[in-house]
Amino acid sequence: MRRGVELVLIAAIAVGGYLAWRTGRERGRLQRTFDRLARKAGDLEVGDPNQVHLRAFPTGEPLHFAWRVYLPARYPARVRVRAGQSSSDTSGSRGQPMEFIARVRFREDENGVLNVYWKFAGYGIREAVGDRAFATLLRGRWDEVAVEQLGADGLVGLDADRSVTLLRLRLPADLQESARTARSPDLRKELVPVFFEFQLGPPASESDPGAIGQEECP
């Protein structure tokens, strides 16, 4: 009988030790992730843990935008992107709070077409922005594009039911005029003053035709 009790105690101690080790390892992983994010983008002071918190930080590249982001547990993240005349809608949620770096980056592909790559909370998409004529129009003139980036002036706290635009890019008036008078009919067709928007908001309703589900970032 005593032998059986001892075995039960030993098993309980072993299980407890394993759980403590696993908890410590997870805490260490989270601390390393936090330290890595802090080195890249500075500390993110989270006031209300039920709110979304974000702050933009400079990347040193005119075609690259980034944010340090905190999402509360079970936050139903919905990212809506409009690039030229096309749009996409991606949504998902996680059971635990998350801290990560969100990115939007533009570059031309091998065919000379401008592409945007974005990544948010582990999800990401690549898509074209206009045609080759549009890429040619912007080449070397990105410093003239009007940029509105949420969090560029400091930390922002958002309620979970609030929709916001993280990034909006607008063509200046002279580039709009160049596009209107261009010989390319595709360029004239694609022209919109605001040619890119990156939005975060509450989940889509069942009647919303814009939702396309989830796409895991490669």
C-alpha cells in the first residue's frame, strides 16, 4: 500500500515538474519574442489589455511601412486591403493575446508590375497594384506620394469594435494629371487618387460579400 502511495507521489511530482518546465519554456519563448520586437520597434506600452494597441516605426525605406501591434485575446481581426481597383478581405482570431510586427511593402516584380506584400498577425497576401504603366508612373517619385500612416505620431489604442485605416496612399495632383493624359488606356482606367488602403476592423457580417475567409501567410 505504502509502495503504491509513493509511486503516485513520484508520478505527481514528475507531472508537476514537467508542467513547470513547459511553462518556463513558454515564458522564455514569449520573453525572447518580446525582446526581439522591442529591439526592432521599441517597447509597446499596453494600457487596457482589451484594446488593440499599435505604433508605427520607421523602416528607412520609402516603399516599406511597419507597425508594432498588440491584439487582445480572441480579437476578431479583419484586414481589408484596396489596391487600385481590386480589394481583398481576410479575417481570423487567436485565443491568446498577440504582439507582432505588421508590414506593408511595395516592389516591382520581374514583369515591371508594382506589387504590394502585406503581413498581419501571421496572415499575408501579395497582389498587383495597377499595370506596368502605373508602376512606371510612380517609379522614382514615391517621395511625392501623400502618406497617411496610423500610429506614426505615437502609440494608438483602439476599441475592438472600431474600424480604422492603418495606411492610405494618395497620388499628388500632378501625377493624377499625368495619368489622365497618358496614352495607356489601362492606366487611365486604373487611376484612382487613393490607390492603396490598408484597414483593420471588426469581423464581417454574414451578409457582407467582401469576406473571403483566411489565408495563411507563407
